[in-house]
Amino acid sequence: MWTLRRARAIDLDALLELARAAGVGLTTFPADPDRLEQRLADSDAGDAPLFVLTQRRANGEHVLGVSGLVRSVGAGADAQPFYAYRLERTVHHSDALGVHHEVQALHLLADYDGPTEIGTLFLHPDARGKGQGRLLSLARFLYMANAPHDFKPGVIAELRGVIDEHGQSPFWDAVGSHFFKVDYATADAMSARDKRFIAELMPRHPIYVPLLPEPARNVIGKVHPLTEPAQRLLEHEGFHPTRLVDIFDAGPALRCDLQAIRTVRTSTIVPTAADASINPDDAPTHLACTPDNIDFRAVATPATVTPDHAALPAAALDRLGVPHGSPVRLALIR
């Protein structure tokens, strides 16, 4: 059984190894020990909680996945704005030529009081295909359900855009490279440390999509192939496309009202009991987490649930660190 918990300082080396496997394009999860150490410090401060997915093995606990969230993008005294392109349509009309058509243009947006954002999602290739991606992604919603007033009413997810195996982005090559004079990977890394250069160098006028080369046009609002499962999962949770795309790789931003997210909306806190007849190795039916965020933990587990009671394997309760019989928050896996 796998466990999701808040990341700790002792996870730094494991996170660094995981970040190296993630490659280019995951801005908030760099393979840089100093920046990862700062990311853990930000998590401890509470504004950007970071979670790790762990598996117990004979030689100890192994970290095989990471996910995170930010309570409000662009907010705070020292925070930098949330930048994105907003895709707008303008109508061009000429009676003299008998022409009437719509043209898409990208407008730069800088938000200093943005919504809650989920992100930093990565699961090691060795752990994929085992159903753990759901726990890694959806447990964040259980965390928010425990304390909804700590988060903004709206939640967004910026998804990684199209980048090839060499770290090249067609959209960056057509737009950003002409203004920043560095490659995509360098700009992506710089943006995680300091976003001031975006305001200083990014063009302030709209960028008309028809003027871009075809490879760049084709990836606007598209996700990296490895991100497609995460996109489908979020859409199943109620997230929908917005008109916002990333300024570097043109990956899409999805949005959902916090209280409309399926896992938040349907989760309940119920008393539990350990049931020896439930095999913890059976296919999980529910996500379960601690009923508060003081020492947050979550698992995916088989369970037998009635309106006022839940029977779980003892191993699930032990991983959550709650006494048998204590309440947990549950949400059905679908």
C-alpha cells in the first residue's frame, strides 16, 4: 500500500533524484538542490504545500511521486504575479471586400491575486500504470476539503505544454525566443526563481495567432503526451478549459470552482473500523485521508462504506496514523 504525506526536509535527496527523472518543463520542480530546499521551506510555511507519494520497501521508504498546490498564485507581499496569455477572438469586417472573419490573438495577463493552483505533479515512470496517479493527484482535493476556507473559491491547473524529447518547444521558438534570447530550458528555470524579466522583456502588444508558424499554432492549448492522463483525470473531476495558456510552451490552464470539484463535493468524514476480511491488496475503491491537515496523510484503499460507517483494512488505518475507530475523510474512486 502506498502513502501520500506532506514532504519534509529529509526528502530533499529523494526529491532531487525524482526531479532529474522529470526532465525539462516542470518549472516548479527543478533538479536543483537549492531551489528544491526553498520549495520545501515554502511548503513548511503553508503557502505552497508539497506532497510526496511513498512506498515502503525492505530497505526503507521510497519517494516515487510528488504533487503540490499554491493557495493563491501571485498573492502575498513578496509574491510575483501569475503570468499567462489569454486567447481572445476579434472580428475583422469589411463591407467593401465582403470579408467577415474572426482572428485569434494572445494577450499578456499579470494577476496579483490569483486563484488556488494545483501543480508540481510527477510520478516516476517505474510507478506508472498501477493506479497511484489518482492518489497523487486527487489527495490534494481531500487536503482542500479539510480546510476549504484556506483556499480561493476557484482552482486552476496549468498543464505542461508540448515539448520534444530534446527540450524544444515550438511555441517558445516562435515567440519567447525572439524576446528573451535564451533557450526554453533556461527561461523556464529562470522563471521559477524570478519572474521580473517577464515584465521587462515580454511584448505588451497582442500576438496574432495567424502570424505564427504552423508548428507553434498547432500546440497552443495542447498538453505534453505524458500529461494527457492528468488532463483526463482533472476533466473527470469537473475541470474545464479556460482561455489561458502558458507564456512559454502554450500549455492549457484548466479551472473548476473548489466546491464543484468531484472529490471535494462528494467526500465525507465517517467513523471507521478495521476489518480483517478486507484484503489491503485488493483494488482500491476509495481515497482516505486524515480528517485534518495537522499531519496530513492519504491512501487509496478498498473499503466497505455505509452512510454512517466505513470498514477499512487495518493497514490503511495504520498508514494514515489514526487509531482504529477514529474518523477519516473518504471519497469514492471513479
